[in-house]
Amino acid sequence: MKKFVALVAAIIVLYSVYYDLKIGTIPSVTHASEVKTPSQNTTKPTTPYEKKIVQPGDTVLTIVEQLQKGSLSVSMDKVITDFQKLNNGIKPEEIQIGQEYKFPIY
């Protein structure tokens, strides 16, 4: 039984390595000729914002409250929606420490 389990585990590992090398799990880098340029009719966000670098322990809501210097005057859903619009659809739970994002100001 141990040999069978070892054989199945080896097959899974070998297939994973083959799949990763042949198809890949990391998105490939596009060449300069394949880069899409934004269309001319893109609209700029109408919500005022401020760019800020995320520090350890920061959340979208705490940063917006700091920028507003107090509690929120709008709903959390509006803050989340505006944050996603300003940052090309990035969800608040996907922010990364050390990265700069646009935060809405109310």
C-alpha cells in the first residue's frame, strides 16, 4: 500500500512540474507590440482622491478616515466602490503594504 501511495504522489508531482513548465501558472509578460493602449475616450474619475502608500496595519477604511480626519460621512459600500473605481478594480482586501493607491476624499 505504501508503494502505491508513493507512486500516486510521484505521478502528481511529476504532472505538476510538467504542467507548470509546459503551460505555466504565472502570467506571461506581454511584448511591447502586444501591449494594449487605453482608448481615447477614457473618463477620469470624478471622485476627489489622494494618493497614499499603505503601511502595515492600514486598511482602506482607516486610511479614508485619516484623510477625512474623523468618522466616515458616507456608507462603507460607497467607499469600497469609489476605491475600486479609482484603482482599476482592485478590491480593498487586495491592497499590499508599500504600494501606492488612490483613496477617495469626501
